[in-house]
Amino acid sequence: MSAMRLDSFDVFVAIVRCGGFRAAALERGVSSSALSQTMNALEEALGIRLLNRTTRSVSPTEAGQRLLERLMPALSDIRLAIAEVDELRDSPSGTLRINAPAPAIDHFLCPLAFDFMDAYPQVKIELISDAAVIDIVEQGFDAGVRFGKQLAQDMIALPLGPALRYAIVASPEYLKKHGQPRSPDDLINHDCIKRRFSNGRLVNWKFVEGDEEFEISPTGRLTVSTAHNELQAALASMGLAHVFEDYAKPYILTGQLVEVLSEWSQTLPHWFLYYPDRRLPSAAMRAFLDYMRRYDWQAIR
């Protein structure tokens, strides 16, 4: 059997449905001779005649009728599948999977996603917390969030939210008992609540002095694995916590925590939401990117 094109079967169905080459050609906007050439090629590829042709009419042969009965529902399913794909392309729907570190999810992606889902009820979102640098395409994610220096070159990146700032905080009770540090050097005399990543690495505390940046290895009795645990410990007067300002701000505003060494605090660049430049974004992803570009981040600060 010779090779054949799927659209040849569609031509065959159209000729039978319209009752002839001329009517089918008018419907499809092509010449009758073009349809005749397509049918000749199809019959030659199949090795059997599908149409009885006379000067007045065209009708399927027995083989043509059997093929027609099989093709009609199959082509209908194909058209339906194409329509569904078109709908996904043009109307935001389906599922978006985004991989991001927990702080980016807590303070930026969650409020953004909640508002977006209100505006686009046909879209589902999965936010997966992960601090490791991964291949988002290989892992089946539509997008990821990381700092700029962690992005691969074949990614398109957009800033997510405003710039970040670290804050060192402690409870008033802890500071009353142990005193307030006046410079990073004073931290050696304090209980610093340490954080260890899942890969075993301890987080150093970074500071700025003028144009210079430096870091210290905190000392203390307690080690945890998340910023939430650091805050819990600070609220329990267990020591000084080093967290993104957004985590600590609600407790600073209520007086449950006090920020120290603010003049030494390090400011970081934006998070970036990134996605592969070699993949055409879905309608849901395009809508999410447009929504993110217009989002009022100050409203959640």
C-alpha cells in the first residue's frame, strides 16, 4: 500500500456528502480537478476503487461505502479534538504547574494565584514548593521561580514582585534579657536560630556595609529547616531569626517581634518567574503572564 494523506479521506467524505466533485470543490474553495487528482491518488494508494463516477452522478462503491461508514465517526472525533485544542489555545483553561521556593509561594505566588483564579475560573493551578534548582521541562512544570543568577540561558524570565529584603528579628523578651546587638560582630554573643537546607548546607547570614557585602556563620543552639520554624522560635524567645522581611512584618507591626541591625540588612533582587522560550505558552499561561505584569504588588505589602 502506498503512502496516503489524512486529508485525502476528508476529501473523499466531502465528495460523497456533497453528491459530486463540483459541489465539494465549491464548498472547499478548490477546483474540481484538484479533488479529482486527490481521489485518484487515494484510490491508487489503497489499490481499490472508492467512487462510481458517471457524467451525472458520483456514488461510493461497496468498498467506498464500507470505508465511509468507518471514516465518518473517526473524522468527527478528529474535528472535535482539534476544536478542543483550539479552545485551549484561545480560552484560558487547563492546569498550570509552577515550581518555586517556599518564600516566593508564601508572599507572591499565593496572592497572585488566588486573584488570578477568581478572574479565570476555568484554570487550575498547582504550586509546588522546592528550593532545589531543577529542569522544569523534564519535571513537567509550566514555569518556575528562582533568582536571576540561577536561571538557564534558554529561559524567558519576568520579575515576580518587588525586591526582597532580609530582616533579623527577636522578641522583646529575648532582647530585654540578652541586650540588642549593635553590629553584626555582636551576634557572636547571641543565640542565632540557624537554618539548614535539605542538602545539609547551613544558611549564612549576609550583610552590607556601604558598597561591601559580607556574611557570617551564625552560632546558636537551635537549628531548623524553614523560615516558619525560625519565626516560631523567635516568637518563643529562643533567639534571633534571619528571615525575609515579608515573613516577619506582621509580627513587627503587632510588637511581637523587633527588628535589629536594620541598617546592615541585605536587599536582594526580585524573584523571577521563568519558562522555556522554545515552548509556545498555553492560553492559560499567557493569561497568567499578562495578569502578573499588571498585578498591583503594593496592595499585598
